[in-house]
Amino acid sequence: MSTLGKLYKELLKTPGLTAFDIRELILFETSFKTHDELLLHLDSPWQPTSVFSNRLARLIKGEPIAYIVESSTFFQHRFIVNPNVLIPRPETEELINLVLEKTKSMKQTLHIIDIGTGSGAIACTLKKLRQEWSVGASDIDSKALEVAKQNANNLNVHIDFRKGSDLQPWVDEPIEGIVSNPPYILDPKTIDESVWAYEPHHALLSKQDESLFDPILRAFNTIPTLRFVAFELFEGWKPWMEMFLHHHSLDVSIEWIRDINQKVRFAWIERKRIK
């Protein structure tokens, strides 16, 4: 008799497959909800289906497991994902924690927007954890916004979704905070092969003279209510950003924060004096 455990152990011998990806693949063929629940029932009888076999073949070829099962876990919630949006990363969970920690001393109700929302993971998670906040999200891609709206609906949160580039959808809005994980990779050669092969390039690549960082930072001069901006990025942007803030005489402080792997991953920029 074939069991889940027997299949799992056999697949672990396949080069290139991780234990997480295998569990994720099996999970979507069963009635179990979590990896822990699955591991407690490895003695359950089970026979692979043709759907499972097709998905396994895609996984072996290198397609990300999130696109195969059309979902990914972020902050303990399941988010729909497809090739129109980036797969949410653990580092972005750290961005959420950073925003929650830095806003503890601010007023209870804040008007926050997420620019370049993609799957909506940032906006939906912030709204889920801070229900008193007014949260908006925008993206230039209609298909990405469709995914984000589905995720907001699944998580039962209200997000003000708008289509458009940078700050254009938010003209004359009394925004108090901007959170963004914008395209920030400058050299495509540094991108993992599996990421480059499957994930949307426009959400990954940027140029310093065409980045989202520019219009978002300028918002400190055009939106008097803006208190902070939180970015996910990489250390290569540090000289450019510090020079930009100095050149435009923005009355802000900037803090560079490392991720769990001790890499500079986030920038917290806060207005020194609220107008």
C-alpha cells in the first residue's frame, strides 16, 4: 500500500527538490491545511493522481512551487499568486514587522499606501494587523491588481485599490505613510535563474534614473502629511538615496536596517518635523 510518507521519502531523493516544495505539492493533493498537519499523517494511504504527476514534472523542471499550486504563504496567510505577480518573500515579512514596530508611537489611525502592490501581500497584511488603519494600494499592472483584489477579498480586508504609476493615483490624498517593495535589482545577471525564468521582469528590474524611489521620496516635498516611507531594497541603493535626499534638501532622517541574514535590506525614512 502506498502512503504519503513513502511518496515523500522517495521524492526527497530527487535532485533539486526541497523538502518544503515536496510538502507543498503534496499538501494541495490532500485535505490537510498545513505542513505540520501533513507530517502528522504520513502513514495515510494515498495514490498520486495525474494532476500531481503533471505538477511534479513542472517542479522538477524548475518552475516555482508557488506558481504551480497558485498560492504562497505570507505572514501565516495564503495568498493567490500567478506569473503576473512576484512570489512574496520572507524578507518582505520583515518589512511588515519593521513598519509595525516603527509606528507604535504614532497615532492609532494612519493613512498608509503600498505602491507597486503586486499580489497585495503588504497592503492586505498591514490591514489585517492594523484594522484601524486606512490602507490603499496601487500598481501599473491591471492583472496584478486583479490578483491583489482577490487576496483582499479572501482575507476579508478592505483596501483602496487604484491603477497607476508611482504617486499618480494618490494626488491630493492626505497620505501619512508609504510602504513599498519596488523593482530594485540593477543587474539582471544577479537574479537567480529560476526567478528570471518565471517571475515578471518589470517587477524585478530597475534603473537608477527611472526608479520608483525618486517619485516616492519627492512625496516628502509634495505631501505635507507624509510622515514616513519604508522601502525594501538592497545596499547598492544606499549612496544614490543618501545623495538624493541631500540634493533635494529633504528634512528627513534615514535608517538602514539589516535583514535576518545581516544584509542591508530596508530603508526607514521619517520626516523630522511634521508640518
